[in-house]
Amino acid sequence: MHRTEILIRNARTILTMDDAGSEQVGHDILIRDGVIAAMGPGLATTGEIVDAATCVVTPGLVNTHHHLYQTLTRAVPGGQDALLFGWLKTLYPIWARFGPEEMVVSARIGLAELALSGCTLSSDHLYLYPNGARLDDTIHAAAEVGLRFHPTRGAMSIGESAGGLPPDSLVEREETILNDCIRVIDAFHDPRPGAMVRVGIAPCSPFSVSRDLMRDAALLARDKGVMLHTHLAENDEDIAYSLAQFGCRPGQYAEDLGWTGADVWHAHCVKLDTAEIGLFARSGTGVAHCPCSNCRLGSGIAPVRAMRDAGVKVGLGVDGSASNDAGNLVAEARQAMLLQRVSRGADAMSAREALRLATRGGAEVLGRDDLGQVAVGLRADLALWDVSGIESAGSWDPAAMLLAGPTRVRHLLVEGRQIVRDWRVVSFDLEKAIVNQNRLARRLAERF
């Protein structure tokens, strides 16, 4: 069998993200058939050589929460200055006009943007399926871009007429939702190490689905061996809704319905209290922290320092590009670091810890022990950051990238395949895709 090799040679620094936080200077990384085969100085290969003398090498970044379809609705007037619920009500009617083409194009652009920010694995939370759109659309887009993908089959089942937030046109029958979850899991989910696609189940939020659907989704996920995801405790409105409708806080709601455990991760969790943080730590429940979106929507500062100190698994997410307006994961890591410092003091989070959240932390949240570190035997998902440019000029510690470093990756490898080369996406025609994206966005705006 033909074996493919790539040698990353003479890296300025390798941030391994191993248990000891090891950092290697001037070492090589030998990749063979998508796996890290060897690390150390003076390695040799007959394959391709990538010179990394000016680069900091990190594990590929992991995005634990996104709504890729929203990449078509950035900076929409009427939603730019709204809180969560008002923002949603502005955007729902626009999203209701989407179809399969919009889903594919927005996912393609959103994933390429993530790739340029060093991301090799992204989750996605797609919870509306207008005009024939399916989860399959985003899965096909991810295969084209070449990123590792963890899409989740989201859903909304309670519309405005039944006391929910979304318009009735965007909700589905719960039997239909569960049947389609089974379909996409059977068609696409790969539980093996090195999987390029894993599928999760993700009812949208406590204010858009019923208790029965939440409970049934948890039972189905465990029967199928897949993960669970939803929004939880995002802002004060979210807490007030939970108290008024369910008579309990979001953490209790989640626990009562089977939504805690190592196979569950919740997005945002800005308003978790001490008891809920303890619950998540004991149960192994993960959190997708989305600092830029939380700022954009005025939701608050998530208690990440308290979560980390309690032992909660925490990763980072860019959230949707209509509530963040960007999809840059390394910028998200810097924002996470800064917000904890604003909240808790300058020593609350270091640059290296924040980068760990973006790499190994995200891998742990998504249940991927086959990646998230630069180590022999793990998958070759690697980001190479060139620190010879102006962003790092004068830095005494180029490995402290989030303090003084690039926000665009020079090279990106996923399963040993190069997706970004010399700051450009090479897996597909990005320029053509951007033209198509802007055409679709203009068409939507003309009808707004």
C-alpha cells in the first residue's frame, strides 16, 4: 500500500497541549497516512517537507458551537443592537426563506473562514430546515472544504402559536424530527477514531422545543451512541423563561430530562450558578463558551474561571455569524482570555490556557481523544502560525500567540491533508464561493 508522508521541519515552537504543557523548540513532526508518526530533531522523509522555522505549531483549533447557515446574514439591520430574543425575532423571517443552496453556500464560506483561523474540527448546530434544506447540505459542504465536522441535527417544535419564540413556519412535528435524526445518524455518523464526520442530536433550546422532545432526544442519542447539544442559560431572559415556564433553573431542567453527562455539551452557559457548575463538573457535562457572541448580544461574561477550577470541560465556539459577525476561532480564544481578566483580574487566564481551551479543551468537549494534542499516534490536525510578521514583531515570547500573534494561519493540515497553504485555502475555489455568497446575501436583503 502506498504511504504518504509530510515532514514539518524545524518548528520554531511546538505547543503540544499535552498534560505537562510541553513546548518543543526546533523539532520536526513526521506525518504518515494522516497520523503523527514521530516527533523530534533531525527527522527524515521521502515525502513533502514544510519548513516551519518561523512558525509556532499548535494542534488544530476546535470549534464547539456554530450556526453555519447564519454566514449569509451578517450585520443585518434591525438585529445589530438587539438582545437575544429580539435578535431572533428579527432574523427568523429571513432564515425562513433559505433553502438547500443557501445552506451549502453559507456552510462552505463559514468553514473556510474557520480554516483560515486555524480550525480543523467544527461542530454545527442546524435547527431549522426550510424549503427542503437538510443536514446533508452542510455535511457535503464540509467534505468539499476538508474540515473535520461534527454536525448536529437541531430542531424547533414549539412555534409562536403554542407559546414558543420561533414562527410556526419554522417548527417541525416531533415525530418527524426524531425520524430524521435516525436517518442522518445512520447515513453519516462515524464512531471510529479519525472519523471525519460524527453526528449529534440538538433540540434548539428550552424555549423552542417541548420537554418530551428533550427527553426523547436524550433517549435516542444514548441508544445510537451519539452526543447531545443545546443552548442553555444564555442570558437573563433565558433564566427568566426557565423559571416562569418550568419552575426551575436551567441546570435543574437539564438534569431532570437526562441532559447531563459526558455525552452532553451545552452552548453559552453564561448564567450558570455555583450549584449548576458543580453539577456539570460531577457529571462530566461540557460547555461551549462563545465570548464574542456573548458580548455582541449583551448576554454577559460566562464564569469560565469558576468552571475550569471546578473541573468542567470547556471548549470555545464562534457561535453563528449573525450573532458574532465573524468566525475567527483564534480571535475567540483571545476574547475568552480578556473577558476572564476583566471579570476576575489580570491573572485569571493566561494566553496558553486560553489556547488550550481552543484546542484540547474543544476536543475533550466533543469526545475526541484522538486529536487536540500534538503527540505521536494522534491525528495530524495541525495549525502552523507564522510569527515572523508584524503582529509578533518585538515579542519576547512568540508562543504567547494570543498576546502578540497572527490571527490567520499560514498552513493548516487536517488528517495530514493541507487545507490552507501560505495563508490561502487550497481545497476549493474560495474566491468563486465568496462571489456566490454575496449574490445570495443580496437576494435575501432585497426581500427584507
